[in-house]
Amino acid sequence: MTSTLQRTIGRLGVVVAMTLTAASCSKDSADTTAAVAETVAAREAVAADTTAAAAVETAAAVETASVAETASVETSAAAAAAPAGVMAPTVDKIANFTANADAKAVNCAPKSGPLKAAWVYVGPINDGGWTTAHDNGRVFVEKTLGDKVVTTYKENVPEGPQVAQVVEDLIKDGNTMIFGTSFGFQDSFLDVATKHPDVCFEFATGYKTSNNMSQYYGAGEDTDYLAGIAAGAASKTGKLGFVAPFPIPEVIREVNAWTLGARAANPAATVQ
């Protein structure tokens, strides 16, 4: 189940447009624990799949690219292959992507040579969790695109105004696509994006956008819902607790999905 969720949620959940700018529970406690572990593993894999899908799509600024399986981004050349009555996604109609009403196309592909893309991390790449998952996506991009892309990353970047200088340095090094992977980077990214309209900025877990700054994230709430089902079924009292780190959209969505899952198993369940 885990691999299916990774592919479906990670790649169908969010495919960022680079040329334009996401179980039933067991009856005994042992199986319930396994269900929770499985869904958590899939949740951590979402970040890697979504950031990888985003960067792969950037290379399509010049040539056709596609994200296989449940979600794909194809050029109009694929339209003829679409089933009758189904509109195939094209470079200006991207699956699972909603453009700003007044958005204009931003082509951040270099005039020559490979695309240079950079990732900015709040933690170390060997943290075994959030940052590792994002960096796995970066490595996947390298393996998938080969010499068409050159990637780099900055790790252990503190949230705050110093983020802007890190991003500015990456732009000076020739990076025309930059990924932000922590909510606290958002304001700095937006400020720099305004100053560099020809650079594409992709941001995970935020909510602010501009013509050249998009938001991306996988539908991690799907697996949160499954984990909630397991928790609701396992609880003898129906009184559940959820430890949430920050009151940001991503986390609020997670708590809501988990609560809905718990109540699917036990309508009388309460979450504190």
C-alpha cells in the first residue's frame, strides 16, 4: 500500500507547472499500529515526490516532459492520444495546477546549457525526515534529467531575513529555479521573487504567490485521514489527542483530515 500511496498522492497531489509557473483499519491493535506506520511512511515520502515532479516539469520549458502514472504533464503533441472526451493536459493546461487569474508565462529556462536549480533547506539533508525527503526529490531530478540539469542545495538555513541573502547568492551562481522548503522562508522568497521576475520560485507548504512564485505540496491529508481511521478504531474511549507543531495551513489541513478519519471509524470521537 505504501508504494501506491507514494506514487498516487505524491505525483497526483501536486504537479507544479514550470513552464508557467497531492484503509481500512484492522480490528486488533497490532494491525492498527502497522496501518499507522504505513501511512506515516507514505506521508514523509510526499515531499520527495512532489518536489521531484515540480523540477522535472521545469525542463519542459524547451521540450516535452511527463510525470508518469497517475498524473502527467504533457505537451499538445499528446492530445491525439487522449481517450475520446478527455482533454489531454498541454503546456498551458497543466494537471492539478491552478494559475493565478492574472498570471503570465514565465520561462526560466537558460538561454544555453543545462537548467540550474537550487533547493533551500531548513535542516540537514541527513535528518531522516523532512529535509531528507526533499533532498531525495532533488537527487531524483538529477538521476531523471541527467546532464539537462545541474542541482545544488543549501542546508541548515535559519528562518528569517537571512534567507533572502542565501537566495540572492544562488541567483548570482546562475540558478534560475529555486525551491523553498520551509514555511518560515516564505516572505523572503516572495521579496526576492519580486526583484527577479525571470527566475522561477517554487515553494512548499506556503500560501503566498506571485507571477513567478508558485506553491506546491502533495495531498498528505489523504494519508492523515487513513491514520485517523486507524486511531479512531483503536481508541477505547474515543478521546484522541494530536500534537501539532505550528498553526499553518499545512498542519491545520493535517489535523482536520486526521479528525475526519477518526470520526469515520468512530462518529463520537473527539480530538484535542
